Amino acid sequence: MLADIEILGVSIQMFGLFFGLNFLAWGAVASRRLGELGRPSDWAYELVFVALGGGLVGAKLYWIIDTGAEVSLSGLLTGSGLTWYGGLAGGALAVAAWVRWRGMDLPHLVDIAAIGLPLGYAIGRIGCQISGDGDYGVPSGLPWAMPYPDGVVPTDNAVHPTPIYETLSMGLLAYVLWRLRDRFRPGTLFGLYLIGAGLERLLVEFVRRNQAELAGLTQAQVLAIVSMVGGAALLAVMVRRRGGLAASTA
């Protein structure tokens, strides 16, 4: 396990390093896709900055509301409390404001996000695996189960390496959505992302350490179901209003 790394005499937390790589990858995807759509590719850097800022604020606010943590400047500047769903909501609101400012087509933009989000998530989970930050799963006797004796949150028990599961599954989702980017009407990829990401989180939570809160499900699983229902509803509305999901060939 490796909690931090020293670069040019500066100690950098693995979480922070891979968090940064997450947004670099997202920016690369956005730049490429914006260029394909005839938009300035350098808008990607604006978009990443806006999404990062909104995501950080949303993640921290969700964490404070969920845990009742005391608000302090030092707490806001740490790596703790960066919740996924809070970050997604905050980032989405910030990006929506940017879309309005730039006059960008929202369906195309959310499809760009649909590719970048799982890619960034997959990269971020590599940092979780390397640092052993406690995102691993429950004890397991499977051949690939592993201990995290030197992790940030150590355990000597062999457990499910759930960060690896999530890196592989979300990386695959990002690849599939990228390959499908020109085959469907704008907005379709985002619906597919909501379904795929929700299904991934619903399943992986069964072997994670989070406590059940509602009907035997964890909070993350409840939100995952909401995500899948939302994605399915979005696709259903698109089919009803546009007569299908396939991209127009006209």
C-alpha cells in the first residue's frame, strides 16, 4: 500500500494524485468530443474547472449534511468527505450554469459527461486501491481476496478488492459508451450511463462494508436504484418523443 508519493520533494497523497488524473482524463475526452462536434476544444478546460469546483463543493456539502460534521476551513480543505453522489450533484449544477453561459447544446454535453464520468471514476478507484483507504469490501475466501495491512485504513483480513472491481467495470462502461457515441441521438448515452453506473454500484455494495439503512439496502444502493430508474425514464421519454434512440441519418 502507498498512501502518498514524493515528487520533486513534495509529498502528494495518492488520493489527490489520482483525483487530479481523473479530471485530466475527463478533459481529454471532452476536448476530443467537442472537436468532433465542431465546438472549440479548449472549452474542455473551462468545463473541467467548472465541474471540479462544483463537484468539490457538492461533495463537501453532502458529507456535512449526511454526517453532521462540524464546518471548518481546515475540514473543507482536506481530502475527507468527498462523496460521489454529492460531487455528481454539485458538478451537474455547476456545469448546467456553464452550459447556459456558453449556449452549449445540453444533450450533447451530458453525453460527453457520460463518457468522462465512468472513466474518471475508474481512475480514481486505482488511487483507492493503491492507498488502501478503506473502500475495500468484506472478508472473503476467494482466490483474489487480499489484505490491506499497510493501507490508510489497514486490515489484515483478506477482503474483496472492490476498488479493482469498480475500476474494471467503470472502465468498461466508459469504453462501451465511447464506442457508441455516434450511434444514438444526443442524450442517449447519459441515460445509458445512469443505468450502467447505478447497476455497478448496486452490485458492488453487496460486498462492501457499508451498513444497510433501508429495506436491507445501503444508502448508495438506494441512490443507485434511483439512478437506474432515472436513466430508464430518460430513455423512455426520448423514445416516446423522438420515435427512437438511433442517430438520425438524414
